[in-house]
Amino acid sequence: MATPILKLRLRRYSSSIVSAIVLIALCLGQSTQVVASQNEVLQKVLPKTVKLYGAGGLKNLANYGTGLLISADGHILTVWNHLLDTDQIIAVLDNGRRLPAQFVSGAGEAGLAVLKVEVINAPHFDLAEVSRSGPGTPVLGFSNMFNVAAGDEPVSVIHGVIAMLTPLTARRGRFDIPYKGDVFIVDAVMNNPGAAGGALTTQDGKLLGIIGKELKDSRSNLWINYAIPLSDVRDTIEKLVRGEVITDDSIELPPVIRPIDTSGLGFRLVPDVVPRTPAYIDFVMPGSTAEAIGLQQDDLIVLINDDLIQSCREFYSQLRELRKGDALRMTVRRDRELVNVELIVPELN
Amino acid sequence: MAITWILQMHDSLNNSPTSSRIQCSPRVIRTVIVCCALFSAISFTQTLNAQIVLPKDVLEAEQARIAVIDKATPAVVAIFPPDGRGGGSGVLISPDGITLTNYHVVEGAGPFLKCGLSDGNVYDAVLMGIDPTGDVAIIRMLGRDDFPFAPLGDSDTVKVGDWAFAMGNPFLLADDFVPTLTFGMVSGIQRYQYPAGTFLEYTDCIQVDTSINPGNSGGPLFNVNGEVVGINGRISVEKRGRVNAGAGYAISINQIKNFSDHLQSGRVVDHATLGATVRTDEFSNVIVETVIPTCSAFFHGLRAGDEIVSFGGRPVGSVNQFKNVLGIYPKGWKIPLVYRRDGERYEIYPRLEPLHSIGELIEFASAPAPAEEPEDKPENIPPIPMLPHQKAPEIPEEYAHLCESRLGYANYYYNRIKQEELLATLKSLGDYGQSSQKWTLTGNLKDGGAYRLVLADFASLFELPGDGQVFLLDSGRPETFMAGPNSSGMLMSLRELQQFLISGPEIFSEIIYIGSEPLDGVGAKVDVLSTLHEDRQIRWYFDREAKQLVGWDTKFSEDRPECGVRIPGWKTGGPYAVPQELKILVAGQPEIILHVNDMQTESVDDPKL
């Protein structure tokens, strides 16, 4: 009677045993034979990876990132994030050369963008040779993580194994990610600040995917280590290189936090001079709703819609989430008292 | 899972044949079916077994790695402050207990520590020296002279993509002190880590994706051969909490080798600056922006506008690379620097200037206990894991003599021991008589001309009969100390040796064993003794093999270049040793070479020169 169960077990486990053995063999083999060729692989891949510097620099928004050279003429593939929200993007090649990069085009759903620098004969990834691998594949990640490679030095390399290919259910802040395709989930900490736009390659340097922006899993709320397979989006990238804007996609750019003109609300905050300027009300307009509901100069805003506000920037970023007609509940501290007020958000600039 | 399953399967195979008999009954049929099924299972097992056979070189690689780890393990140290709160890691590098760790592991712990090895034993250890800027400390484990130790590698050969493993005590997991091993890849080399709100600066460090966590601090990073290539001390953290996020940093072992003797001197060791600022121009050249006019590089000829070609033997193409080189050397070392001006290349060996003031270093030496809140730590140092219990620190009585506290020192004991050792080598040169002696040296200059040199308390004299030149230094008239052919301070420098040999170290108001440095930036490492005689700072150099004085540099004042004297060898056999040759250097360049044929000492009762 035990036999069918045995066979069942065989079927169930044989594939996993085989892949486990292959995996072990690969891991063990690495330490000796692969080392010599590995350095050669890295020397080939690193020059195809660039460091990008652009907008950001505020808390949790790095002003550095990564890109991949995908043409000899200097087209750079990267992810479309806040970094590109400026006219002055700088690409630093692996030999330290700093070049201004022009935005060519972007695709919202895949969250990809293409930039261009003026170079000739750039070492680059050939998109025609992008491969696709499944779970168990040892991989390398190349990125400007943490901007460690701050000088004229190549980016960082880390190693891992593809754990699975699966649809991405993730969010960034309050936004769900529109990307619906499968992504590579990797067992190494891959998606660090600045890593977005980096390369995921096989151990012999074949491009598999592009490291995505930092995202949390929608259900577990944990940070995900993933890369977007490029074999699925090759057409999209070709369009981007041609400068075609992909309009079908919903384009999501995380907000860059700038002061908002709050005069529509009837008050202004103190000038935002340091990263953590306390959100004091500097001026209440006479005759405004703000005055009517009792806001006063020197009130310190401590809560908006139950979210703690520790700086002017946090106030502006919260305000940006609200639309015309939304309720804005504020708690302000006045001397030693806490005062609650509520107003309706008007049209704001 | 797989292995368990295979074992279970073999059990049922063994049992089955005995329990089933071939009979013509439904039971027989059932048995036949079972047998067939079993047979197919067996044949499948065989194919499976065939796949399990791993290539020979894979097995060998595995065995080699196991052997390397087995060899490395006994040298890895779990370090605890005496109050038992928290802890870090370290690595033994000599059989007599010299152990490397991070400064932030021993900071505020006091001079004595407790160390656990993988043999399960706890040893006492005493602090030998600290480098707060480089985040390195050396402690000495006590009680054995046959400690297991790890060999040091060459971190300049580490390449991106190399495998590297870390050992230590992350999260203080090992109650039995058997270290935790993590394995990973070198992600970057020659990384520069900006000071994180403190003095602390990691230059030229090795970046790894090897998992480095709180408690790994101070532990070794090994290459695949089991050689120590770095000391793990920092990680990049951001939103994921203070644990490994794929970027750990190890201080390169070559930097620590430069500081090793300094760190065994009981001192608070300082890093260096060139005394010049540099910038990168639009062509990626590193250009000197300003040079302090009292620094060694200035006296050696470096000026604003010069282009730095290489530094410390490494080509320099960015300010980052320049800082990386600067960070790996202790203050006071002479480092080769190549610069270009108007198309001409110049190579100089300027002495590096101190990075910190004495006052700042004294503060480090008397650093208060680390704050309990890890938030007070610089952001990306893995915090020392804290344990809830707390014991009063105790000093082991049998070792109490191994620690002497003194202002500005981590542990003066080790400095005093080295001073005594070096002073003994001077004594062994012979008896140069009592005070008030006159020395007369005669011989030839390198180009053949004869000279006479007289050194005495009240006056000194340098005579070149061939040129008809005589120069007199009158000890009562300071304006004669540096003038004429003696403008380099040669006679003053030689007088320092005379007074040192005759009167001993008592003439100095301060005497410090510094550590070691390559003589004049190129030679073998020499031990360095620094002394203060009135306002003259003198560095004495001792050959480590021959245990002999081989030279000294005298700094007269801030605005003058140093005057150096080198003694390549001593003629022994008489009542006292006589220098074979006196080579006078000014700002590193040979000024004059005196071959010594004869040296007489007389009492100065006869004040005739």
C-alpha cells in the first residue's frame, strides 16, 4: 500500500531534488573554477553599467541611480522614477567620465525610461541577446546601490539566485504598481537605494532583467528584491529608443516634494529652509476660511488627517495626496494646547 | 527533506521482499504489482543515484573549502567588554595573542576585555592601541603563547567578483564561541566611505555582499585561501533596519599592516593629511589647490597648480583616489608622490602631517563609555549587540601590571616596554663616556676632500681644509646654530646624537615609541622613537633586524625643513661603536656624505678645538 505514496512522493520531489543537486553543484563549483572567468565577466559587464545622478536628495528619495547602456550611441535604459524629474541628469561611465544625459522617452506601465548621452562606440548590452532564466539560476546584480561607488569607480556587484518568477503585487507608498508582468524574485538584497535601473545578469554576464525601484509587497508589507525581465519588454524598449512616447500607459511619477502655494487654504507656513523645518503657520490671511475656523499665526501643525507632521515637507507631501473637495483635518499646537480644525481643500496650485 | 526521503525509501525496500511471498492469490497479484512498482522505484533510484554523483572537482572544491574554514575557525575571536554588555568579533594574527578588532568594539570598554575562542575557553585580553579614525584596535589575548592565528593576505590583490567569507559573532549567537560563517562576493574595492558624522573614515575599503551584521564588527574577512584580507566594520543600512542590506565594508588588511606596529605601541594612533588640498580639473587631472607653507610637501617642492600623477605608488585620477591613498597611512610616514609641472615629472617623499590635534587624540584615549542608545552611533556602524545583564568591570589581578594609564595613551605599558627595548640597543653601542665630552671625527667627503668634525657642549666645528673653510657653532650664540655650511642644521643634528649617547634619554622632555615606518619611504621598516629636546622634535630610526640606530630626523622649527642623518652601519670592536658614514639629508635630499675614518672622544677639561 505504501507504493503509490512512494511514487507520488517521487514525482513530487524528484524535480526539486534534481534542481537542488544542480544548485548545490553550481554553488560548490563557483569557488574554484568560476573565479577566473568571473572576473572576466565582470570586466565585460561593468563598463555597460552607468551611474545616474538627478533629482532627489530628500529623505528616502535618493538623487542617485543606475542605468544600462543599450546602444553604441549611448542610449541608456533605466527605470522611470523621481531621479529623472530634472533637466540636469548626469551619467557617470565606469571610467569616471561624467556626461549630461537627455531624456528620450518613458513608458509608464513598465516604469522604464530611456536616456541618451553623447558617446560613440559605447560598450553596451545587446537587447537581441537578452535571455530568460527560471528559478535556481545563479545571478549577478550590478548597481549603484547606496552610491557607494561615489568616485570614478565601477558600480557594486552582488550575487544571488533567482527564487521565482511571479507577478508583482507591490506598492510604492500609497500607489499600487501598474506593472502586471512576471518579475524575477531574487534571494539577495537587490533593491537598495540607487539600485533601480541596475542589471540582473546570469553568471556569464547575459542580461536578464533590470532592477526595479524599491517596492514593498502589498500583502506582507516587506521590501521585495526583484528585477523586471527584459525579454518581455523588448518591443517597448525599442519604441522608447525611437522616442515614441507610450501613451496608453498610466504614467506614475512619485511626487517630488516642493512647497505648495497654500494661499488657497488661507494660510502660509514658515519658509522651508532646512530638511526638518517645523510646520509653523507664518501668516493667516484676513477674511479667509482659515481665519474663520480659528487658525492663528505661530500655530504648529502636528497632525493632518491623523498623520503625524514633523516638518513643512511632510505637510506638503501629505497635502499633495489630497484633492479638491477632500476634508483636511488638522491638529495644531498653540502654546500648550492642541486645537483641532477642519476645512475643505480648495483647488490648489 | 530530500535526504530524509531517500532514507525512508531505502527502509521500505529492505523490508518489502521478506514480507511478501509469491502465491497464486489476489494477494500474489497484489504483491506482483507491488514488486513491479518497487522495481521501477529501484531503477529510478539508481538513475537518481547516478545523478547524485557529483563531479570530482566539485567534491574537491567542497573539501578544500571545508579545510580552509576548519583552519580559519580557531583564530576567530568573540570579544566582550568586561561588564558583559554587548560584544563584537576579532581575529588572532600571532601565536602570542595579537588580535585585530574594531575601535568601536573596544571603545569605552576599559583596558581589559574577555575573549572567547572556538575551543570554548574564555581568555583575558588587554588593550594595546587604538586607531579611532580608521576604526581599528589591537588587543592582546593573554594566557598562551601558542594561540591559533590566521595568516594575513594581500588586500591589493582582492578583485571584484572574488568570493569572500566573514566569520564572527553576529547577534552574539554563539554561546560556545564557535563563530558564525557567512559567504559572499566582493562587490567593490577601493571604496571610500565618508565620515559618518564622526572622525571615523573608511578609506580604500572592500565592499562585500557577504552578510555582515551587528556583532560581526571587528571580525575577519577571509579570501578563499583563508587569509585575512579585511576587518569587517561597517554596513550600509537604510529602511530595512540595522542589519545586512547587501553592502558590508571591511577595512583593508594592507592598511592595518601599515598601522600594526603603531597599534601595538599603546598609543592613540592618528591618520594623516598631506598638508595640501587637491581638486579635479575638467580633464580629470588632480591639481594641487593649496599647500601649507610649513608642511613637508612644501619643503620638498610641491606648489599650488602642480598636477599629482601618483601617490603611494598608485596612479591618482580623482580626489577620491587621492583620499583613498592618504587614508591608509599613519601620520609621519614618508610617502612617494609624483607630480608634474610644466611637463617635468618630480618624485618626492614628503612626510605626512597629522590629521588631528593632540587634544583631539587625548579625548579619544579617555573616551567615555559608549552611550546605551545605539542611535548615538554613526549611522552605518553595526551596533554592538547589547545584552541585558550587567556586571561590574573587573581587572584580572595577575594581568594588572600589563596596563599603565597615562594621559593620551590607550595603554602606556606597551609603549614603555618598546622604549626600553630600543634604548637598550643604544646602550649596546658602547660607552661614550660621561658628560662634557668632545668628539673629533675625521675622514673624507664622498668626493674625496678631507674634513674634520668636532662636537662638544660649548661649541662645534666643521672644517674642510682643502677648501680652507671652517665653520664654528657657538653654543652660546643662537645666531650660529644654522648659518653658513651648517644652514641645514647638520651640526645641531649631530649634537643631538652625541648628547643622546652620552647622557641618555634623560635629556628629553618627552619620549614616545611611535611604531614603524619604511625608512625614507622606500627602505625596510624601522622602529621609530620620537623625542622632544627643548623645542626640537627628533625621530630616531632603529633597524629591526640588526637592532641598531640607522638614523634620525631633526625638526628645528615649523618654518624649517627637517635635517636628517643616516648611518648605514657601525664599526664595532672598540670601546664604542663608530658610524661608518654620516649621510646628511635636507628635505629628503642628500646634502653631504661624510665617510668616517676615525672618531676620538676626549674629556673637555682641555677646551682646545
